[in-house]
Amino acid sequence: MTTIQLAIDARNPGEYLAVCGLLELLSRYDTNATSVWRRTTGVLASLPSAAADVCEIEAAIDEAFVVAELAKQLGTKDSWKAITEKGRQPLANSIGGWCGGIELALPDKAIVVVDHWYEWAHASRGRIVQRLEKRDGKSRWKFWAGKRDEASVKKGAYSASLRGIAGLTLDLVEATAAFSTAKRLQDLLSFTSPGSSRLNLDAVATRSSIDRGISAEDAKSGGSSPGRPVLELLAAVGLSTFFPPRRVGDNAPHGVVGVRKRIFTYRTWSPHLPLTLARMTARGVEVTPAELVKREAIIGMMGQYGYLKLARPAGITEFVSVDSDNEDENDDEDNDE
């Protein structure tokens, strides 16, 4: 059994979600892996006395082997496929078009599905259309925006906002391809790359307008910060598996698990829990004898572009009301999405 410690800032929902994504991927290698969250010192080599939020993982894996394989697959274009009207397509062939999901293939493992941005699709005259209802079928996690210009599409010219999820993911995959020094899972979260497109999930990489995915003509301020492409890919996996969009139906009101209005609520947990229970406690489900630490992050808006802000702690809870945190409400703010 291997013990792995991932030190992050749990106030950053992007870092937290990336850990959730790693837990999901590790389950492909050990279905019995468990995890627990702690606040402890001595985990940061540069500052041993500093306290950090640590997710401790117990798994029957060879960490070096798994890290090398994950780094390779995350940065390999052939490992990723977009689900489009034409079926599974390479990301490069799906830029700017409708995409209902993205698949990540790991060698001899079950497919990992990423689909956090979409709830349902509308069909008209045999094609999937984008603008029939107020929410356009998208979830709260669709942080990019932009209407396609057919002339630009034909010419293959896309701004950052028009590339869609396939194009944004492809940018992150290409940036990840340059990462070749991973020895620990922690290294996956730390890798930085300038100029990579963002899904706006990493709160520390969205300080400027450009960082939030706004095209040059819309940006009012310059400058950008290095992105963390591996972290954002892992965070997208974590969103899709730990906080998925709800589906339409009497028992699934429209909205997103963990989001009410513009507030994303998530929890860290203890003691050690397997993945199935970790998913539930992350959303606030009461699981005896789990103790949960609740945090709330505001989803900021800049025009039509959303981004996650650093969270505030909300205390330790022994009893969590799922309905109170996951109830979605209609509000006029959806008009700018």
C-alpha cells in the first residue's frame, strides 16, 4: 500500500477539484483506494513550518509508474476524443462546433468522461441547435462564451471564446505535452505553462480579463499569469464526476450539483473514505461518521464570462442538509450567459 500526500490550498476550488479528478483517475488503477483531508505542517519542502491542506491517499499503486502514465496520456492528443453530432472525433476536428462530452482514454482502463458544461441538447430539423431556451442547455460550469461567426468557422479562424470546449481542451493538452518531469502526483498539480487557454477553474490564474478567456478586442487590461494546464484538465474531470450537471426530470431539477445562485459549495472530508463515499461527502451528503469542512466559492462574472474565486471557510459540519445547498433557483443573472 502506498501513502500519497497532495498539498494544496483548499480555498482554491480549482486545486480542490483537481485533487477530486486525480482521485477519479486513481480509481482506474485501484478501485479500493481511499482518501482523507487534513490540515498539517511539514509537507512543503520550501517552508516546513507552514500549514497546508493535504489530501492523503492510500492506494495499492506504484506512484512513479502511474504519474508517468497519466502525464503521458493527458498530454497525448490521441488519448482525447470529442463527442459530436458525427460521433467520436479528434479534438482538432471539433473546434467551434457542438460538443456534448469529451473522453479520456487510459491504457486498458475504463473511459473517463468529461461533460460538466452541458445539461441537455435541443434538436431542430435533424441538427443540434444552441439557442432555443434561456439556459441554452448549458450548466453553471460553462465559463466561456461567444457566438460562432460562420465566415470565421469556414476560414478556420477562431478567437479564444469561439474555440469551444474542444478547442480549449486541445490547447491544454498541447501545453501538457511539454511536461516530462513528473515523478510524484504533486508534480501534476504544480506544472505551469504560459499562454495556455483556460477553462477558468483555477482561481489564482484568473486575475486579468485575458486570463478569463476574453478575446483581445474585449480585454480592457493586459498581462496574464502562467496557467496550470494539467491542473485544469484534472479539475474538469473532478467537476464532471464529483459535481455533475443535473439532468432534466422530476427528481433532477435544472441546475448543477453543489451550486446555488452563484455560489459553489464543496467539502473536504475525514476519516479515510473510498471514492464512492468521497463523491457524496464532497457534495455535502451526510455519511456517518464523516466530518466535513465546508467552503463556499463565488462564481464571478465579467460580461458573459464566468470564473471561480477563492473560497471562504464555512466551518465544520457534522450534519449537512443536501437540499439547502443544492437547491437551484431561477434568476435573471442567467441572461448574460
